[in-house]
Amino acid sequence: MTDRDKDFVGSIPEIYDTFLVPLIFESYAEDLAARVSALSPLSVLETAAGSGVVTRALAARLPSESRYTVTDLNQPMLDHAANLQGPDERITWQQADALDLPFEDALFDAVVCQFGVMFYPDRGASYAEAYRVLKPGGSLVFNVWDRIETNEFADVVTAVAAEVFPKDPPQFLPRTPHGYYDEDLIREELGVAGFTNVDYESLEGTSSAPSPRHPAVAYCQGTPLRNEIEARDADLLDHVTDRATVAIAERFGSGAVSARICGHIITATR
């Protein structure tokens, strides 16, 4: 991961929320929320909440007596998530670093994170912090993407970007969001943090969009791939997006499009 892989700046957050969230995140958020709510937690911590897609799904499932602390390193993203959620006395919004959580030991029944650990500069530290703030018997529940070849829209966009910049192909997508999926490595890093009971499950699905343009904009302009494109030649952002639109249409059709998607869900119990 590079320093800019976690830079969701400029118009990226708005495009991310408008295009990428319905494209790939909503179904996995519902799955994660169902898993966490099934644990019947009364105190929940969410890290790297982003625009709050899991927050909205999980808050709808938690009982009135629960307490839900939602955190992100990026305060503007947290503000955006809070505005989308609306008033809810169960929820506390707090800027926090998942690698150095400002909470007491053994405070939460569950810690949840949706597609965030791949962006942490020290995943081991984040696991150790989750372990520390969990009550005995509490669970860390998170998900990660599978390799890019099983996430077809992302794979096509990456190939297009490489064609436009053959001497220095942008590698954000395979390097970071699709670069941390090895089960043995994940189990090992969780074990070092103290977790001994780890469940690892793969979940395939379908990513659907109203047109080929939708996933092209989502990935080219709604992720830090945009930073890599603009660092090479800012004038070519629309060109790469247009090329990606054509490539997606050629492979999946010119109307509404669907493609394979795959992630992994990990539950680690303290």
C-alpha cells in the first residue's frame, strides 16, 4: 500500500457514495450487519465506517437498549455518515484511529469493520486494538475483498488503466482493496493479536449497474485509483473512464450490466 491509497479526497467521497456503494458495498453491508446483530451485542464499535453503509444497515437491526460507537479517521466522512443516518440516541460518532483506539479495555461486545483493514498501515496493530477493547467472548467481524480476478468490474478497469499507461500501470485496485485475501496470513495476523477462534468464509455475489458507465465512473473516479491516474496525467481521467466504459460494454453488454464479485468474511472471537 502507498501513502495515497487511503486518500479519499476532493470529489472522490461523493462519487464513492453515489456510484460505488450501491455497486459493491450494500449487499455485503447487509450481510455483515446480519452477522453482527445475530451475536446480540449491547455495545458495538465500528471502525473505518466511511460513509456509513454498515452503520445504516446495523442500526436498523440493533435493539433500543444497545449502544453503537461509530468511528472513522476522516472527520468529513464521519460527518457525512452521521447526516445520512439522522438522529439516533443509541449512536455516538467519534473520530478515531483504528490502530490506536481511544477506548477502555474490554468495553465492547462486538467490533465491526467493512472493507477497511486492507487500508490500515499496520493491520496487526488494528487487530491488537480490537482484541483489547473487546469483552471476553466478544467478536471482531470484518470483511475483505478476494483477489481482483474474481471481482470482474475492478479487473476490467485495472486492465484498461494499464493499457493507457503501459510504462507505469496504476495498481491501486489489485494492490490494496484486492491485495489482502490470503486466509493463512489473516489467521496468522489475528493469532499474533491474541485471537484463537477464527472463522473465514467466502461469499460470492453479483455486482449490478444500470449501465457500463456506472462501474467505470465508480472505480476510475470514486476510488484512489483516480489519484494514480491524475498523478500520471490529470487530463486523461475522462479518457480512462471512457475507455473503461467501452471495455465493460464489450464484455458485459451495453444496457444494464452484471458481473461476478467476491469477498471474504472473518469472525474472530476473543
